[in-house]
Amino acid sequence: MALTAAQKAAATAAAKKKAAAATAYKKDTVSQSVLASQYGTVKAVIDSNKELRDLFAKAYGTSTSGQWTATKFQAALQNTSWYKTHSDQWRKTEAIRLGDKTTYSASVTAAAEEAKHMAAQMGATLTPEQATALGETFYRGNYNQAQQQAALGQYVDTTGNSGGAAATALKSLQEYGANMGIQHDASYYSSAAKSVASGLSTVDDWTNDIKNEAKSLYVPYAQRIDQGATVKEMASSYVNQMATTLELDPSAINLQDPTIQKALKGTVDQKTGVPVVQPLWDFDQSIKQDPRWAETKNANQLATNTAMNVLQSFGFQG
């Protein structure tokens, strides 16, 4: 039976619609072979993880009834544990690591060289293995400078042998602490130097802490400390007086000497109860209570003179 013109038109339209649907289906079809030939990096990532392999098979496998759209696949991908537990930078570098090993190796090597350069500036020493491991961490984590400094902090050498920011900070803080009459053990200064070299703090942060300690310890001099004077400078008159009285080398007198410490902490004003600066004449008298005074030539001469005066008073010496 011959088809009418209307039936022919309808059949033609149906055929075109079917062809268009088949074409659209093919456009959405993504096979493993296509991935391998055109998107090797993506295929490598999918092959590396079972969750991703299962998702891909579900979305584009031959047993699937219709291929997923890119939008549907992306939504499902973002809902996987693999996607949720890794950063965007990690996912990108993982794709490069699996699919383009040459580029990945070159990027890690460049990051390792940068790590070694920064380490040297900080005063840290890295073995080749440590540099490579850090380079990979920095590259894959897209670390900024502050993060890199913090990571390198554990390798900082605070013995002062390697130079760099750590050694500079260590020397500066130790000298400042000594000049401010503050005692801290080696671990304090080591931690401070590492913190500075790691970018977690500054030398000023630590000197301010030491300054505040000095102000609370040497109350009579708090205002002058605030004005920039060091405790060593303010103690110089006491040190010189002590050196003269006890016949000592001034350089041999340490700020931690008990007599100097007592002088720097002042005497208590009986009216106000507030520590005030000890007068130099009073300090000189206190020095003569020191057992070392009895061993000096001045003390012996004074004793001799006193004995002569007593004898003369009784008429035993002419």
C-alpha cells in the first residue's frame, strides 16, 4: 500500500529524530579507549582509585542504559570520598604525577631547590632526601612562603654554626638578654631563634618580652628601660664602684652577681613601700659587708690605720 504524502513526511521526520538522538548519544559516549588516546592524564587518575573506576563504569560503561552528561558525572564525582578528602591543588598534581611524570618530576625538583635556598637563608640544613620530600610537599600543597618557613623550622640549626636567620636571631637575643640582666637557659633562646627563622615571630617580639621581664625585675629602672636604656648601662656605676672597692677587674663582674642584683632591684622606700634606686654611697657600704672586702689591700690598710689610731689614743705610739 502506497504511503500518502503525509505519512512519508512523518516517517522522514521520525528517521531524522532517531538519527539526531543517536548522534547526541555518541557525543556523550566516553570510552576507556577515548580517554587513553586523548585524555591519558584523566584515565591514569581514574585507574588509580577503585571509587573512581566504579563511578566511571557506572556513568559510561557499556552496560549503562544511556551515557551520563558531563554535568551529572561532575556532580557525582564531587560527591566521592576521593574528591572530598583532597584539595583542588592535590587533585591537579596527582593527575600530573600519574599522567605526565616528566612534568611532575621537574616541578618537584624546582620546589626542592627553592626549599634548599630558603633553608640556607633560615639557617637550616637539608639532606637531598629531605629537600625532595619538602619540595613534593610544597608543590602538591601549593605552599606559600609563610607555610614553607613554618615547615622548614624543624630543620633549623641554632648552634650558630650554619649562619642564616636563626644564628643571627640567636646571637641578637642572647646579647640583649645579657645586657638586660635576664637569665634564660639555652632552650629558651633556641626556641626563640627557630620561631624567628620560621617566620612565626620576630626578634622584636622576643626583645619586648625580655624588656618587660627586666622592667618587672628592676622596678626602680622601669622608666629608663622604656626609654631605651639597658640594665648593663644603668649598672655601670655600681660595677665600677664594686671593682674599685673590691679591687677587681670591672669586666669580671657579672650583672648576676648577688651584690649587683641587690643594688639593681633597689631599696624599699619606708614611706611608700616602693623600690627606689640605691644610692651609690649606700651601695659602697654594702660592698664592705662582702667577705671579699677583707681580702683587699684597702681593707688591710684601713685596719692598720685604725689600729694605729687606737694605739696613739692610748699613748702607745708616738
